[in-house]
Amino acid sequence: MTDKPRGIANDLTHYGDADFALYLRRSFAQSMGYSRALLSRPTVGIAYTPSGFNNCHRNFPELLEAVKRGIIAAGGLPLEFPTISLGEVFLNPTSLKFRNLMAMDTEEMIRAQPMDSVVLMGGCDKTVPAQLMGAVSANRPAVQFVVGPMMTGHHRGERLGACTDCRRFWAKYRASEVNDQEIDEIEGRLATTAGTCAVMGTASTMACIAEALGMMLPGTAAIPAVHADRLRVAEATGALAVSLIGSERRPTQIITQKSVENALRILLAIGGSTNAIIHLTAIAGRANVPVSLERMNELSDTTPVLVDLKPTGAHYMEDFHAAGGMGAVLRELKPLLHQDCLTITGETLGERIESDHTQWVDRKVIASSDKPIEPWGGLVSLFGSLAPQGAILKRSAADSSLFEREGRAIVFSSLEDMARRIDDPNLDVTADDFLVLQNAGPHSASFMPEAGYLPIPKKLARMGLKDMVRISDARMSGTAFGTVILHVTPDAASGGPLGLVRQGDRIKVSVQERRLDLLVSEEVLHERRKETQSNHKPKAERGYARLYAEQILGADQGCDFKFMLPD
């Protein structure tokens, strides 16, 4: 026995005799065909997340072999282990409900099994934040690897990418601009390869954030899933994981207040997903780093939008990669970044930027900082009597003519109520009204789904209306667009003022003043509070649903569990 065991000698099973435990473990490992020489190597765990219910990860078997190749070549022993895999569109009621479960699974398996470092193989929306949350809490040397985005499809001379184009064409279908035959054709052409959504949705946003945090090899966030470079990066990631062994490059050394601010800058500059605010807050929270929405507004005021990708622009992730990718964005933002942050390679962020010698940048896709697409960041937080602890607007995906308005509230008390009435031809609604969805937040029985992108009522859509103000405590897919105010906190189910809104109330939004206010007197609200009893909380008699109901925090705390945060 050595003073500092490594490899499979780490974290021995408790039998009361450590030498026996190691002897037994080696015996069982040899039953899998490993030699004593290979078993003497340091061990790199691979958190492996393929699933028949996760289309994004369908090429993971090939990528796994490349990761293993890199680990073996660098002198390590690769051992993959399965964890929960969260396929975004295959989970009911919504994937966010299970993100914390995957984070717990990841953390506990990293802690419990004999690995000196770990490669986190993820990609689909909630998998990357879940893995990073778990890795931060376990705090063993870890490196993130992502599957990469899909390539685009084609339809009648037009490029298609899931899922912004799926929403665009579905809106046309609802407005009777596209018929049944064409929508069926589009359905088969939206997602044609392995990988995550082809636009700057949540998956690609989280990949960019992981790179900005320093938890991923530089220049790798945007490489398409089916590109040969993705295999080469998998191999290089395996080799890097071996080099982490014995180093101080642990997640808590890399994810710091400064690196989180860098990640926020990137989020704002790429016009990234609103979901990323919740996920980054949860990841940072595991490292005891608070994320302030007020601070995000300060950063947004000084961070330009530089990336012209759907859903806010015209291009796709494969174009972003070819245009210069994250390296080009980091170079443009260099004066605004904390360059002394440590990254997974051992370089500082400043050194990483200096070592990137890419000369050509496609300015149609990635703008320069002196000629930005927008002079301020893609996201903004709103506060006021309707959102005391904040709400989020993706202003880069919204209609700026709707930013300073007062409107009448058209209220839906739940997702079921909305589904029942939104397309009723007798619905009393005009283009100037504000659609309000209640009881779709983290404390509700809906578990905060991506339902904040309320559909335009069919009778207005058929008149040509493309956007209107929509307000909810729900989330919105990173692939969606529109003047959609989300994550209203506290949410309705936990007693927030959103639950007190009634049909016909007046609401005022001011993006310039960062305000979202319910124009109803406190006296009236006091009477409504006495009358209102929420019956929209989840029924949680047992298991994970009960744990969720007892421990879930609000959107402003990343929707993590109370007991998972550092003391």
C-alpha cells in the first residue's frame, strides 16, 4: 500500500481490511481482461451519457473510443461509467425537473468510484450544467467535453436547423401559411445528424459558457458533432484528463467569481439562451459564488452582442465554428475580461487568448467590438412590483417597439388553462395586450417548463401578428424568440405577486428603466392574498418528486436544491 494511492487503489470498498479490498478489486478488474500493468496506471473516469431517449448523444460510442484513445496514449486507464442522460424533448413534464437528479448522480459516482480525474461527456441542454454542478461539488479534477452541434438540413432551397426553424414554421402552420403536407416535410428535415440544436440554443450556449469558464479545451465549443475535429478533440480531452491528475486544477480553482463574470460576458455577447442564467447560477452556487442579476445588468450595459446566429440572427453553429468560434469572440472581448483566470490547461485566460493565432474571422457571423451587432448585451433583468427578485428578457430576440409599454393582462392560470383557451376565437385579446401565464415556475406542478414562449393566439396569428408581450414564471427554449419576459421571481406557486394578477389588470414594462410593474394598489393585492390559495404545487408523496418539492429554490438561485449548496 502506498501513502497516496491512485488508480483502482483509490477509494477502496470498506471490508475492514484495505489490503484485502485492493486484492479483491484487482481480481474482479482482471475478470474484465485488464492486465496488472494496465491496472497499475492512474484511472480516468468517463461520465458517459448515451441513451435511446437522447438523440443528441447518438454518436457517443464513437466519441468514447476517441476519449479512451487519448487517455491510454497519455498513460492512464480509462473507465467509463453511466449516469442519467437527459434528452430534452423526451422528458415529462420537463427536463429541468431532473437536472438536479443528474447532478447528484454525477457527483456521487465521481466520489464513490476510484478515479483520479474525470471526463464529463455531455451536450444536450441540461446535461452540461448537471455535470458541472456535480463536478464542482465532488471537486475532483474534471474536464468537460461536449458532443457539438448538428449540421443543418435543407428544405426547398432553405437551410433548416433545430429548433429555431421548427418554431418559425410551426408559427406559420398555426397561421395557415404552411399546409399539412409541408409541415410533415419540414419535420423530417429539421434534425438530420447527431448533435445538439444547430443554433445558439441552450446546449450551444452552455458549451460556450463551459469554455469561457475554463472547464473545456479552448476552441472546442462549436465544432460540429459529425466533424472529424470533434473526434480529435475527444482524444485530446482524454490526454488532458491524465495531465490533470495530481494538479490543483480542480473545478473550484477554475470556477471563481472572476471566471463566472467572464462567462456572463460571453453569454451576453453571443446572444445566448435565457436558460443559461439559471444554469450558470446553479453551477456557480456549488462553488459558493453568487450570481447577481443586478450585476448582470451592469455587465449587459457594457457588453456588445457580437454573434449573428439564430434565433437572434441569420446563421448557424457550423457557421460560427467556421467563422472563428469562441476564440474570435474572446479576442474581441479581451479588454472586458478577467484575463488572470486559470483554465483547465493550466494557462490563464489571457495566455489562452494570446496563443490563439487564428487570423481570419468572418465578420458576417462574428462582429468586431467597434462595429457590434448591438451595443449592449443580449439579456436584461427586470425588477419591480411584479418581479421583486427579478425576471429575464432576451432583448436581442425581442421586438424593441414593445420595450416601453403598458398593457392589459390576459391571464392564464396554468398550462392547462392556456391550452384550453389560447386559440378560442372568442378569447378577448388584442395585439396590445400582455399574455400572462401563472403557475409554471419551479415551485409549481409544471416544474418550470419551456412554456414561456406562449403561442400567439391563433386569431391574431392569422391576422399576421408575429410578436406581443408575454410574461410568465416559466422558461423559454434558447432556440425561441420574441418579447418574452421569463423567470418571474418569486413564482406564482410560491406566493409571488404574479399569482395575484387578474384579467384586465394593467402591467407596465420598461426595458430602459429595468422595470416590470403590476399597476394595482397594495390594498387590492392585500385582499387578493387573503383570498388566494395556491393549488398548483406538485403532489409529492414519495421519491424524487417529494425531494424536489421540499428542496427546490427559485430561479434567482439557479433552481438548485437547498441542501446541495455549500454551508
